[in-house]
Amino acid sequence: MTRDRRALRERAVLTLSCARVALASRHAVRAGAVAMLSVVALTTIWSAAHADGLAVGGCVGGGGAFNCVVRWGQAGDPYIRTVPQPTDETERTHAAERDRKWEERCKPTIAQDRYGVPRYQYSAAGCEFGIIQ
């Protein structure tokens, strides 16, 4: 082999070995992130057994970037909002009056839509948002 060919071959070998080292380090980082996520998930699950809550998490990554997130919140339907009940008689009276005015204006009824799903219908605009005019 000529000297130029040998230099090209050696350069290619060095480039491939550098790529292997970089790839191995990425796998080590990814394995570390997965291990950390596992620890976080297990800790959250163990604590969830003692509390009334729910943990949701996940990881994304690629090309050397890796990110994991775990979110903790109250268990149950996130689309249902609990409304605090009136605490004293004055608040109960105001709430009853407000409800009476809303029902009088909006006249809520339940009717099935074309798919057979029961839906509320109102006689005035804005009633689906609880607006009282």
C-alpha cells in the first residue's frame, strides 16, 4: 500500500472509532436518564399508595437530547370542577336566589341529540356558561 492510501485508511478507522465512543456515551446517558425516570416513577407510585392522587409521566428524546417529566395531581376527572358550598345562611340565600333567577331565565331541559346522547338545551343565550342577566 502506498503511504497516502494507508493514511486515508487510518483516518477512516479513527473516525469510526470516535463514532463508536460517541454512540456509547449517548447510550450511557440514555440509560442513566431511564434509570432516573424509573426511580422517580417508583417513588411517585409508592407515595401515591398513601395519598389520593395520580401521577402521569413520560420521556422523549433523540439525537443526544433526552427529557422526562412526571406530573402529580388529584385523582379523578380533570374536567369536573368542584364548587365550594355556601358556608353560612347569607351565602345560602344568595346562592338559592341566583339559581332561581338562572332557572327562570334559561329554562334548562334535557333532549337527546341525533346520536342519542342526552344534552342540555337552554332558552336564552349564554346559559351554558351560567350567565345571569
